[in-house]
Amino acid sequence: MERKFASIQRVIELFPIPGADFIEGCRVLGWEFVVKKDEFKFGDLGVFFEIDSLLPKDKPEFAFLESKKYRIKTVRFKSQVSQGLMLPLSAISYVDLSSYKEGDDVTELLGVVKHDPELAQERGGAKLGGGAKLGGGTKGKFPSFLKKTDEIRVQAIPGFLTRHKGKRFYYTEKCDGSSATFFLKTKVFGDSFLYGFHKRFGYGKLARFLLPYLKRFFAFIRIFFTKKEFGVCSRNLEIKEKDSYGDVRNDFWKMARKLDLESKMRQFNMDDLCIQGELLGPGIQKNKYKLKEHELRMFNAFNILTQKYLNYDLTVEVANKLGIKMCPILGEFELSHSVAELVEMSKGYSALNKDVLREGIVVRAIKDGDDEEAGRLSFKAINPDFLLKYNE
């Protein structure tokens, strides 16, 4: 599910904030935040901006956010933690929102983008926002045959908790580092030729006539020329192993070589495998856990052929066989929780360092599956104490 940074939403609760005369609490979906008193009534529609939204600088509607650099983030007013911004539909003058209905995504329409300094730095080949080094640069975009690591926040999908009530889930600590993906994929001989053929001739009469013969030819040739390709990605891009001098200077490939991942994955009894985890340690996210050297904490295993995540038991088995530690597994439960209860579960201290607040938790089904909003049976709950302490 693509995240809706700006959407039309309905006020489902208004509540007082102790000691506050001019503001009150408001709830939309599973989000709680602060609005001006009497600005909204129960059931009103408005434009809701999620945290991590960057609002356009050239619109007078958002001039009040100049000191915040137009970014929506977690703040506290009095005793109330506020995560999001809600404005009346009438407050937006540069587009007409009168025909839009509850749930509509207006992110692109309003010119809202995600606050993502890491992506800009990745494209420049520099040190990532998380701190890990790209070194020699990138090979290209994040591969289309993989899925990015970005679980949706539980506040955005409160209906998930009703749809999957009673199912078994496990939850892990959300580690604060740089997302890393490692894959071993069958490189199909002839794919680049067929892509070029389609680009040149499309699906015209000649293409339709020749295509069956070309596919049979390459299917035969693949018996002798099929090979496996190992690759490494940051959160948004595929990364080159070496720089122009032939040196491995980036932290992602250094970790792959340290753990001998390519060799181990080639020996593993699965045709096309992807593993994903968090790269932690010196120089990454200020090394909150005070680690003395870099380490990888795995949280996903993905079958590229079936485009499915592995179930919990197989994910743990893959981690053990590859010699990789998992993100700390905190427990299992039968889902019967509210958003507030899951946010409360996210609070606490890290299993990696008992003196450090944990970033939050990631909840995944014991037996993976699909959800109409989240995509898969997983979500995250971020610790508000962590967000406030680190100005997120």
C-alpha cells in the first residue's frame, strides 16, 4: 500500500486536553493530534497530513510551518502527543477539494512529498541519512522484482485490527539503522534481448509471429547458460560492489563479504532468495546502541520466484542457516488489540542496549498473507517517546 501523506479524512473523536484552553485533541483513523478548539466538529471532513509529510513552501496556507521547515513530525502540546496535521477543506485555496470524498489520496494534488533525506543522499552516492556508506555509487533503481522495506504504521490502517482479529502474530524490535537488502536471483538469458525486441517492434504483426519462436529458442539456450546473480541494495537503490579503483568502500557490500552471504545463499536450497535486515553500528544513526562494530539484524526472507514472504518459522530457519542474527523477537500474541494498546506495546527499551529507548515494534503474522490495505499481514508501531527524544 502506498502511504497517503495527504488525504481526505473524517473526524471520529474530539477530546479535551487537561490545562489547555485553546486547543483540543482530535482523532482521525488511528492518529491522535491537536487542533484549534471549535475548528472541527465530530464527523467533519478535512485534509489530514501524516507525519513525515513535507508541505509545499510556496503556498500561503502553510506559511505557519516555515519555522518547522514545512515538515510534519511528532510533537507534544501540554500532555498530548500530536502526530499529524488536520486542516478544514476550506483552508486549502489553490485546489478545489469540494468533490473529494473520505479516504481519497490528495498527496500529489496538493504537492505534498515525503520527508526523505536518505533518498537524495543515496542518489548522490554519499553517506546515507542513516549513516551507512554507499562507496562506489549505485547500479540503478531498487530492483522491480523485490519489495522495499517499509511497513505501514498501525495508525493508518485501524481496520486491519478488525479484519485479522484472532490471528497469531509475532513482534520484533524495530531497529534504528540503515535498511539493507541482499538477493540471489536467476539471471534469465535472453530477457534483455526480448525487452529490446518489444521496445523496437511492440506487439505488432511481426512481433506476434516471431515471439513464440524466440521464447522457445531462449528457453532451450537457458539450459546451458542460466546463472545466478548476487546483488546488494540500500533502502531505495541497488549498489555497486566496488568503486572505480576496484576497492570495496561501502558498508553494505562489506557486510555481505564479512558474512559470506553470496556463497551461503548459493548453497541454500532455494532457487531465488532475498533477505532483508537493518545494518547497525558505528557511524549509522549515531550508533544509538553503542555497538563496537557493524552488524546485520535480519527481519525478512522473500522468495523472488513466488513473490511471497516466508512464514515465521522459515524466516528464522534462513537466518540460522546463513548465520545472521534476527532483529530481537519480543513475543507472540493473538491479535485483539486496539491502536492505543499497540502503541503502548511499542514503548520500552531496546534489547540491544537496555539504556536506549527502542524505536518501536514491527508486527507480522506467524503465517504470512495478504491484506487489502497493508499489502501483507504486517505493520509497525513507533514508540512516541523515541520520536520525541530524537525530534522525529
